[in-house]
Amino acid sequence: MAIDATHIRPIAVQPAQLPLNAADPARLPVMETFYSLQGEGFHQGKAAFFIRLAGCDVGCVWCDVKESWTTAGYPQKEVDSLVEEALQYPARMVIITGGEPTLYDLAPLCKGFREAGFQVHLETSGAHPIVGHFDWICLSPKKFKPAIPEVCRQAHELKVVIYHHSDFLWAEQYARLVSPQCHLFLQPEWSRKSRMVPLIIDYIQQHPQWSLSLQLHKYINIP
Ligand code: SF4
């Protein structure tokens, strides 16, 4: 389906309205599914089945998947059919991404995949409470809608996108909110990587609690 992303705005959501799938948590709007390698962060290079849920209320100006901001035009898929699809591939890791997946009650999705033997991972901006039991939570906070403290405490991995010099200071603010066990990553925003990578390397050399995350999948041209 071709979607013109230039006119898409983030969906307007009041926290009181969440989760958006309250009427039927076993069905979720899915923009796309694909089998690939995790390109970022702690699990970089591992094979996984990805589910990109539709709908985001964060609105990052540099977002590279603006087509995911809306739910319009995307199918509502049953948890069982998603599990069945993922079982066609050998990896037993599923990564729930978006969009912003925490707009939804993800408990049935997590339960279905865990019962089928999958490790269930979440990629979130942390803007909303997480509903569901995840094996791994990657928190990637965004300036456009701050992460809530509850999600910061739950994160296994903090991944901060570096778009501007000031983002290092901002990253340190979040590093103080996550648990001491949380893995810390700095990742250049893709369109500014040539300018930001040298700064990130220098920063990590001076602050070795951080590691570099590159969007490996974009370098090797896989989804
Ligand atoms: Fe895009 Fe993710 Fe930001 Fe939503 S949270 S606007 S999907 S980068």
C-alpha cells in the first residue's frame, strides 16, 4: 500500500483514552511485519521477526517511518495470526516496534508469543505506561514527548538518538532515570550521521559507560 507521508500528522491521543484497543486487545493495527536482523542496540545482528504497529502520537521531526503515525488503511490483525506468521521463521525473537506500540494493550500479544516460545522485545519512546510482559524493553526517549519515569525504571536498554550537540546532556538526564543495570547506547540520527558519529565516538571515549549504536540494517540495506 502506498501512503503519502507528507500529510500525515501524529494521532491525537489523551492518556485517558488509552489503550486504543481496549475493546478488543487481541487485535492490533499492523503497518508491516518482516523477518530481518535487529539493526540497533544491545541485540544488534540477531535474527528476529518484527511487528510494526501503526499509530504514533510522538511526532519526531526526523522520524523515518512517518507512515506509521496513522492507523488509517492498515489491517487489524489477530494475535494468533501474527504468532502463526512468525512461526514460519526459525528465530524465536519477536520485536514489537512502531509507531508507538504502548498506545495499545499488548498483554495478549506478549502472552501469545511467550506461549509459543518467543522472547518478546519492545521498542518504545516511553511516552505511555507499558501493558504486557516483555523480556526486553528498549527505551528510546524523544524530546517531542518525554518518557515517563515508570518506563525508564523498566528499561533494559536506553538508546538515545543524537541529532544535536545538546543531546548528550539530554541523554545523561535519562541515564540518571534508568536502573543501574540498564545498557546505555548513543545512536546518530541517520541524516546527520557524518557530523554526529565523530562527536559520539569522542563522547564515548570520555564516557565509557555508553556504547555506540549504528543503524546496521540501513548500512547493509535490509528492512
Ligand atoms: Fe517516529 Fe518513533 Fe518518533 Fe513515533 S516515536 S515519531 S515512530 S521516531
